[in-house]
Amino acid sequence: MKQTKSVIPHGTLARRLVAVALTTTLFVGCNKQGDTISSAEEADKKAGIAAPGIEETKAIAEEGFIYGLPIVMNYAVMNEFSVDKNSGQFKAPFNVLNSEARVATYKDTAVVTPNSDTPYSFLWLDLRSEPMVISVPAVEKDRYYSVQLIDGNTYNYGYIGNRSTGTEAGKYLAVGPDWKGDKPAGIDKVFRSSTPFGVTLFRTQLFNPADMPNVVKVQAGFKAQPLSAFLNQPAPPAAPEIDFIPATTKGIKKNFYEYLDAALATVPETPENKPVREKLASIGIGPGKSFEFKDLSDEHKAAVLLGMKEGDDKVKAFIAGAGKDQNGWQVGGVSGGDHAYYNNDWLKRAATASAGLYANDAAEATYPLTRKDADGEELDTSKHNYTLTFDEGKLPPVNAFWSVTMYDGKSQLLIENPIDRYLINSPMLPDMKKNDDGSVTLYIQKESPGADKESNWLPAPNDTAYLVMRLYWPKTEAPSILPPGEGTWQPPGIVKTN
């Protein structure tokens, strides 16, 4: 496997190195012959094509970052979950379903803003040689479950579960972009992925810790098999083995364009993405290329770094300004969706992945999120305690269940805490303490609020905080959070108490 050793710095360090690189360029004007971009320029010249200048290189790097961020994030997770058995996050090889009889904890670091509500089953699909049949069992009606099919573009291309297909047993077919055929007998529905590789996420509701054996029984009914096996036919020839370039989620910012170079080989070119991919190819990124940042000239390094930073700034600005501010919560800003939902809006797609990779469609789950209290001030639980109170009769309106999850404000990962509690959700309500007026108050702070209030305590980091509210299968009739940001129900604000 090709080892990626180059480093693209970020943050303050990136700005310093950009300044150094620009200074070097101004005084020396060097251009290392034979680097990835210079080689691409030479190829363009020989083909009679105008090669991109420094400013255009920066613009391409920026556009490429925005277009490629979700693809790269997905590629890194795929490597950790299904390629690198020593990643520490490995689940199972391609086309092998893996179920976990647990919820996510602070030790799960591959996916930002992880859901700790539901035990997961994971299935990374390789659809190159043939489709895969996904079977689900009958599930009791009061237990929510969903199967979310996500492709390498991070489009949600299908759903199975209570909301979408009901609670009866069923068999569904996931097919790749090039598959041609009719729906086989015995298959309830066909879902088409825009890429040959993708992840399928199975979420099964857990009512309480003692309920785990029941969840395991449901998970045992989830099955995956090749179509040929389902039809009792000979298997087609196996797809060629791929020597995936190693990638980790922690290495994305340091190796972004190398990862993008590798990831684009797993995402087919289409009329919609062709323009940006042609631009990336002009600076040596894409299938058949071998991008190496460390080999670039100083001026090209500066251009790429600046482009990456400006792209990152645009993603962050989109997230910060998206949706409606409702009592300090952002509602309706970013949510998952299918190809039509994004409609080639690469910035919207990048912001969604950055805010919460593999986000559900709003109809499946809506995610108010916040880094601010009701007064618009940053949540800093190293300095302050906070409360969140739901008035009687004004809990989040859902058909399934709701939760409020705490994350570290910088990493967007779950935090280690003394009671191993990462969220408060509606199944916990019977054990929580109510106020005299029937309202329910959550205590958001780094230290226990006291034994009499600990049932309502949501442990917080000794730092800034990031909270995500999840409404699974939100109600459509009033009061409702739908459509996100325009609904008749709004989340209450977080209040600083000291």
C-alpha cells in the first residue's frame, strides 16, 4: 500500500507557513520542476491547454476542498471501518454486516458528532461485481429502527424502517451505479447508489441498559447477501482488489488533497461533477494522478494552503449562518438528503458532513444544534453551569424518540465523564426528576449538580461545549419542528445559571 507522509498544516500554523511560502515566492519565485502541479502544467502545455496560474490554482484548491470534503471524510471512515484491520475502529470487511451490542462512547472517534442513542449495525457495501440483498426482520411497533443507505458522495439513497417501510420483515436490493436489471422476485424495493462503495447504517432503539438483549435479537435478524446467493445462482467474477491508500479521520486536514486524489477513484465522474474534477485534474488531483503536497514548489504550496483555508472558512461560515436561530439553537441549517436534495450545492453538502457526517434526512431525524446559550454567548462549561428546561407539554414532538447529546466543542466528539452519560433522551424521562410545575430541567455542567439532581445531569466538558438535539421521526402535525426552521415547535434556550 502507498504510504502517505506529506503534511498540510492547518489553523495558525498554516497561516504562518503560508506567509513563509509566499515570502519565499516573492523573493525567489521558485517553481520546483517535476512536482505534481508543474507536471500537470507541462501536460496541459503539450496538449495545447492553458495551464492554471497561481491564483487559479488557489481557486481550484478551494473549490476542490468544498467539493471533496464529504468524499474525503467518507473515504477515511471507510478505511478505518472496513479496510485497515489495525485502525482501532475496524468493524468488518466489505459486504459483511457487523452489529454492536453497545452505544457510542468517547472512545469512538472515527465519525464526528456520533449518535449515542442507538446501537449500530454497520455494512460497508462493495457493489462493483453485483448487488447486495439487505434483509430485515419484523420489529415490534413501539421500537424505532432505521436502515440508512449512504453512498460515497454522502447522499442518502434509501431508507428502510418504521417511517419508510414499516415494521414488517422485508428484503431490499442495493445496486451500484452501473447495474442493469429488473427487480428480482422476492425483493420489496431496489435502491441505487451513485457510487460502487457506500455505508449502510442500521440504528435500533435501546430503551434502557436492561433492554440490550432485545436489541441484540433484532440485530440478529439483519442480513446481507450477494444477489447471486439470494437467487441461488453462480456468483459473477469478483471485482479487482483495490490497494486503498491508507487514510484516517485524524489525518484529513494534514493530507487532504492526497486523500482526495485517492477517494476520487471510488466516485464515478458524472456530468454534474465533471467541471470541478477537470479543474482538479489540471493541478494533478484525480484518477490516474498521484498528488504529493510535499513535492510542490513553495508557490504552489502557498496557493494550495490558501485555497484550503478559504474553503474551510466558507464551510464554517455556512454552518454558522445556516438555518433559523431559535432560542440559540440552529434549526434547519444542515441536514442529510439525497442527490436531489443537494442539487449539486457542494458547499451545502460539505457543511452537512462537517457538522455531522452521515446526517439523516430531516423527515427521519431533525437536528437542532448549538454552541450558544439563549443570550447568544458561547457555551463554556469550564466557566459556567447551564440549564435546559422543557415546559410541561412542550417536549420535542416525535413519533419515535428525542435526545440531547453533549460533545466537546472543539473535536465534536463525546466526552469522558464519571457517570458514562453522553446524552439525555426521552426513554430516560420516567427516571428523571420533574419540577413542581411539571417541567423537566436538564443540568448542563462539568460537575454533578448533587445527588438529588443527578438523574437530570448532562455531563459537560471542562471546555467549550457543542450540543445536538435529535428528533427521530419528527411529527408532521402541529406542534412540529417540520419543516426545519419553519415549524410550530421550537427548542427552548439554554440558560446560564452562574
